[in-house]
Amino acid sequence: MTRTTYRCTCGALLEFKQDLEKEPGIATPSWKCTDCGTPVPGQIAEKVRHQHPS
């Protein structure tokens, strides 16, 4: 299975769930970069958050 990675506008490489922060108080999950708080596209965030470091 191919790993999904996402390069945030701040330059951070998002690869695992710990790289994402869930937006509080929203019924539909919304994710953002833990480094800068920039929103991450939902489809990418869902793939990244299910990956674990091996």
C-alpha cells in the first residue's frame, strides 16, 4: 500500500495522525497542520490520519 504524504504551505511534511490537529467543535471532522494551523484537505487528512509509523 502506498503511503500518503502532504506538504503543508508552511513546509511541514504531514505523514501520520500526530502531524494533524482536529478542529474542535465541528460535527464533520476538519483537520489542520499541527505546525501552523493551516487547514488540510479532508480527503488527504483522512488518508494521513490512518497511517502509523512503522
